[in-house]
Amino acid sequence: MTTIDELFATLRRRGVLWPSAEIYGGIQGLYDYGPVGTAIKRRIEEAWTEWMVRASDDFYLIEPAELLPEPVVRASGHLENFTDPEVSCADCHTAYRADTLLETARPEGVDGLAPAEIGRLVQEAGVRCPRCGARHWTVPRPFNLMFSVDFGATGDETAYLRPETAQSSYLAFARMWDVGRHALPLGIAVIGRAYRNEIAPRQVLFRSRAFTQAELQIFFDPADYPAPLESVADERLPMVRADRRAAGDLTPVGATPAELVAAGELPAFYAYHLARSYRFYRDVLGYPAERIRLYEKSATERAFYNRIQFDVEVDLASLGGFREVGAVHYRGDYDLTRHGEGSKKDLSVARPDGRRVVPHVLEITFGVDRNLWALADLDLQTEGERTVWRLPPYLAPIAGGVFPLLRKEHGEAARRIWRSLRAAGIPVEYHETGSVGKRYARMDEIGAPWCITVDHETLAEGPLHGTVTLRERDSRTQERLALAPLEARLRASLRPPTP
Amino acid sequence: MTTIDELFATLRRRGVLWPSAEIYGGIQGLYDYGPVGTAIKRRIEEAWTEWMVRASDDFYLIEPAELLPEPVVRASGHLENFTDPEVSCADCHTAYRADTLLETARPEGVDGLAPAEIGRLVQEAGVRCPRCGARHWTVPRPFNLMFSVDFGATGDETAYLRPETAQSSYLAFARMWDVGRHALPLGIAVIGRAYRNEIAPRQVLFRSRAFTQAELQIFFDPADYPAPLESVADERLPMVRADRRAAGDLTPVGATPAELVAAGELPAFYAYHLARSYRFYRDVLGYPAERIRLYEKSATERAFYNRIQFDVEVDLASLGGFREVGAVHYRGDYDLTRHGEGSKKDLSVARPDGRRVVPHVLEITFGVDRNLWALADLDLQTEGERTVWRLPPYLAPIAGGVFPLLRKEHGEAARRIWRSLRAAGIPVEYHETGSVGKRYARMDEIGAPWCITVDHETLAEGPLHGTVTLRERDSRTQERLALAPLEARLRASLRPPTP
């Protein structure tokens, strides 16, 4: 798999993912997950929850509504600032993002430039309309990326589809504080849809108009947030620092959290969570270490309220290089301060020593769809005739298949074993048609790690007492096992790693 | 718990559920789930998937986008017909649903009446505005319940937040057919948000503006859909038939699927799935049989494309009687015919005998939020000082808590056991503060079925070898168990029933 089109065609053909409302010609920037995609997506979400949320007694997963009333997005700044510079072809009226048009002429982007200045750059660069070839452009205007919704029966209220799940956690902070232990840190996680009216959606899951974010907002007292740095002490983080980047050097430099903290470059809480995040991508999602980098955003590149920002980037062949799949943002007290003003509620909390503080926020954000794409890009491999999706077993859509070697002779026993595994909570399918080789191939393609074949040796002792052949996807090794150790082996492989 | 306000206050105070954007005064008809609510909601969704989807090799769960392009809702009929009759107070301009205003004066509703006729009824009944007391009303108008969204950069496209998840499954049929086995029946399930701009949202989760549906659409050939009636042969279904209801009789009459089919009253496939659905509410959600009824909608009450419709209703104290929590709809070939016309794609499929058929649809719909509310209404009980949420164990937010009897003496051992259970995939929390009685009470309130107490007897054999006290929530019985049988016991209790 090299190009994005090839990979998408493969995923579409296999029913992993396809354009939404496909029979109507699609709707730009929206996608549907088929059965295999849905199952993998849920496994990713589960693994993220296990690593990021359940790892701490102070972190909680909630499920808030996706619509936000207008005062919320006014306070958060999205109503005013959540824009992209839009420019239209004066001839064919197609709309584009100015920074996308300027991608080759001005790789550093247009952040911070005024519309008139961007317009001048587009003209100067002599950009032609990708659709009709003309070079007459409208003056760029800021285009708000939020989808607005007429809300209520009178039609005079406006709500917005949330542009990020984070706002839902900020809104929930006061209630979560009230019902909780009145202690910081307090982590509030949301996994759910966010929506952006991208001017020009592209690259399938990398710039779509509806996407799933998994975000953890950690509310903390900056004067009192001890981080167990020793648990990540040995980790060398592959960082691309903003200052070295400005000097033209994109080589990641390994540094340990302890070194970064000792040098005063990062606060301990930030270094700790950055290291834990890095481990998630490497040890849970299984991305090769050399394909991950932590890309620091400079003060001009990051949102003004972000005090520190490292994007987690992964090197993907289908997208031609490193792309953002997650990030760690230190947002300071911006969010609760703004929502305190917007709602006229005091969102400060009392600390044990009597101080009142507006909690600061460390945000760990994770693009579920983008990482599903990354798992396809990195792990879906063709080897001659054979296609194998080398997903970590706990991210596979199912554990595997149970097959009778011969349908008539071994079918009944195989079905009993299949039912017994399902009753034990192991997600397995039963397949009896086609050669065993073909049934192996079908499991390989969807990334199912295990194939269980039932034959005459199984019957010798009675189906729930005899042995079966267990075949592993990647090594293709086979071994004979009795049912009890089989169940234990499968179960262990399905548990995502915990920190 | 009797009133809806009391029950909602309890759930809010405990952080199960609260109004969305609460610090801003809320946004009408939207709610956020807190940690306990989120966990229970996911367990319900998991139990539904296990029973409804995984029970068959022909059924699949997918995750489509929530936004639909305009041609889709034009073809489905929602653009034209998905309306409620809205009437406004001419004095204070508050909008109401005409049928709600007429609820006491005309309990049979206003289905099928023209706006002018509804207007006459409102005037005749002398209804006063619930807000300002006036009795001057505007002429009712049909109000479309879909939220429309300006889609795309030019602002001349319109998309709609889906009013039901069902449409997403109809759109996916062709792709699912192509990638699948080319066989009917084919079931496509979706669990996800649907949105309705209710004129007057009320009754918390029973009429909100965003809600989660779990819906299974079974596409089938009406000439060839054998149903294993023998597997539900003994089931007496508590049916309230439309004809008896018209005669004033609301008493459920028990009838078995076989009787109904033999008498020509229901097709076998319908009787079978109605019986399976009934079992889901009774055996999986655990609703008392006498509180469930299957309420037939008459030809004038149901949507014109529904050939048969039984709502599943459950008797809830907080809502003053029986309320709909799910339904089984036989929709004929309406959906694929309409979308075939709308998309200009041939959605008929070839059958083994050479016929081409437009598949018919049997829809099994389930309101996740409404059923979560029902579980609170029925199972959250106060007994003197004690509050217990008697959830079926597999629907509980967590399995339970691990407690050291004495923090200093038994804390380390308890933490080891807690970690070992978590590593085995059993969701347990560790709590060491407060008396054991208080820790029991906290678990009872959230419905966690098990409390595990670690004491000096545990230590005698070493923490992973000694015994612990296992206390069961409902019976409050206690027994001593070693760790291996403990893990097996907990695990078994967490598996939702399979058919």
C-alpha cells in the first residue's frame, strides 16, 4: 500500500470504510465504518480508555451531548476565532483554503496573516484554480468551521455541533467537582464525535467533517501536581524541538523526561504525560518507534492559549510522511477562566491549604479515525498472494475463527467449541465453507489473530475435552491445545496493555 | 422514587446524568451522562449488541455518519412528513405541540387531522397557555423536527442531523450486500445518536433533542424467511391488540407466537422477532414481566409504511404508567424502494431461484436512554437508610470494590488483589477510606454487585493465595473465597445473557 487512494480503495472494497450516503454519490467529508472498521474503532477506543483513563482513580469517562449553545462557543473563542482563510475562484466559484493553495509556494503556512496579505500571496504565487485553471481570486475571508444549527421551535436560538470534545469536559467540571472528592488532579475524558465544516475536506480520515476524538482533560493545581517521573525515567522521547526546527533541523533528538525537567525545559507534569502518551502509541498501538516523533509547535504556530504543545506525529506512506495523530497541550487556566466569565459562575476551587485556584488544564488529545487509518497504513501488508493485517491482537475486530476441518465430520464439534468460547466472552466466528487455507486468508485480511481448527483428534476425547489446532496469524505457527488453555491464551491476548 | 423530578434530582446529585451546559443554565432537551451513567449506558449497548446482533452470523454492527444529505431525507419522506403540529400562544409567543395541549381533552391524539381542524379543537377545548394563561392561539402549522445544517464552504448545501439511525442502515445496504455473502436475511445494526428538534422537550430522557438509538434493520425476502418458532414456542406474549383497545379493553392477552401464526394474525418472522425482543426486556434488562406490554399500533396510529407495529411499553412509576421504550416495525419494501428511486440505483437483489426482489425490512428499535431511565425507575430503591440500585450485574457500571478492612494492615494486600483483578479484565475500584459499611453503601448506590474485603485471614496465606470476603449487593450475604474462584465468579456475572 503506498497511495492514499489505493489504501482507501482496499478498505472500501473490504467493507472497512466507505463514503457516507455512497449510493447518492456521497457527501463530501463524511464516511461510514463497516463491521470490521466499527469493531477496530471500538477496540482502539477501549485500549485508549484503559491506558489513559482507567489508569488513574482520579480520571473519569463521561458522555456529553454534541451540541453546544451559543454562549459556550462565544466564551471559548470559537465563534470569533475558529476560522480558516477561504478564497474562491472568481471564475468557477470553487472555494479553497488559502493555506492549502499556497502549500508549495509557502510551506510555512499563513498563520497570523491578515486576509489582505494572504490574498496578495495567492496572487503573487500565480496559483491557478485546481478545478478550472483560472487565476482570478476573491479576497480571502475568515470562514468559521463550526456547523451551526437552528435550535428550538421558534428558530431564534442557535446551537453548534461541537468543534472539539474538549469543551464538553470544561462544561462538566463544576458538576464533576461537586459530586466527586473535591480533589485535584481531576481528569475528565470524552470519546465522541466532533464536527468541522472543512472548506476542502481531503485525505479521507485525515481531514473529514465529522470525526471521533478521544480527549482527556486533566484539571490540576500547577503549584501542586507531583508526577511520578521515575516510572518513565528510562524513556528517550524522540522530540523535534521548535528552535532546532527554525534552524532547519528536523532530526528527532532523544531526551528523557528527567533531563527535560532538570534542564527547566518542561514542567514535570508535562514531561510525564508526554512520555506516557508516547508509550501509548509505541506499546499499545504498536507503531514502530522510528516512525513516531514528538513535534513541538512554536509560539506562533500553536493556539495562543496553549503554553506548551507537542503533536504526536507518525510517518505514514499513504500520506507521504509524518502526520499528526494526537497531541499534548498545556492550556493553562484559559478554559475555566473563559467559561467562568461566560457563565458567571466561580469555577475556582479550594485547595487543602486554603488557596483558591482556577485549575489549569493539561489536554491529551487523540484522533480515533486518524489512528485507525495509521493502523491500516502501517499494519495492512501484502506478501505475494497473502494479505495480512498485523494488528495487535487486542485491536483486532475479532479474536478469530473456529473451523471444522471437514464440515460433515467435525462441524458439530466445532460449533460446540465456538459456542463455548463465545459464552466465555471470546469474540470468535464460525466458518465451515471453503478450504481451511481460504478461511485462514479471510481471518488474516481482517487482522484476526487466531484460527482454531477442529479435526478427528478433537473428537477422540469428546469435543470439549480433545485438542484443537491453534494457528497464529503473523508467524503462521500451529500448535495443538486443549480447550482450557486455549481459552486462557485467547483471553490474555485480547487484553490491551495497562500502564 | 415516584416523580420524574425526584428521580432526575437523584440522578443529577449522584452524577449519573445532568442538563447539558449546566453552568450556562442548560440547553433545553440535551443531557450529559456522568461516569456512572456513561458506564451503564455502554453496558446496555453491549448487552443489546450481544442479544440482537451477535446472536446471528448474518447480522452486523456498523458506525455511519450522523449527517444526511438532503436527497436522502427527501427520498425517505422526512423532509415532507417528519412534522409535529405546532401552535403558539398569540400573547406570549411560546410554542407548543398541539397534541400535547389537547392531551386531556383528546387522549386519542391528533394523528391525521389537518392543521385547521387541530386549531378548531384547541379553541373548542378552551386550552389556556401553560405559561401566561391566555387562550389566543395561532393556527397550527406542521413543524419539521429535523435539525438542518449549512453544509460545505459555499453555504448552498443542506445536510440534516439524522432523525433516526435507521436511514444510515438503508444507505449502507448496497455496500454491505456487495462485500458480503449475497444472502438474505442480512441484518445491519447501528447504535448512535439521532436528533429531533422537539417543539417542547420534556420528561428528561423520554423526549429529548438528542438521543441514542440501537436499531437493527433486517433485510429479508418475504417469500423466504424461515423463523425458528420452536425456540420461542413456550412464550406467552402480553399483547394489547389494536382492535380490543378500540373496544376499550387495555388488558394484555397472552398469546404464543405459534398461536398467532396459526391464526394468521402475524407472519412467522414477525412473531419470532417480537418474542425475542420481549425476552430481551424481561431476561436481559430484567424488567418484571407484569410491567411489560406489547402495544399494537392501529393502521391510523402507525406510519403509513409500517404494515405491523408493536411498541414495547414498560410501566414506570416516574412517568405515571406505560411508556414506549422500543418497538418492532414491519416496514415492507418502503425503504429500499424509496432510496432506489431517490438514488437511481437498483437496490433489488438476485435470489437463488433467479427472482429479483427489493428486500423487505423488519426494524427492531430500542431507545438506549429511555431504557437507562427505566432501569433507574425500576431498580433504584430506597430501603430505610439504604439506597440500592438493583441492576442486573452485567449492566452495573463496575463489578465492585476491593477494600482493605484496615487500611494500614491490609492495604497492600488489597491493592495487589485489586490490580490482579483489573489485569484479568474485571472492572473493580479500590477504596480504603471510611468504614466498610460506608464503602458498601457507595457500591450499592451505583449498583455495583460485589464488594471484596481483604482482612487478616487473607494475609495468612499470602495475598494472592488467601481468602477474601465476597459480599453480594442484593442479598447482602457474605462468603469467603479464594482468588481463583472469586475471579471466575465475578467474570461469569458480568457476561450478559446470550439467546
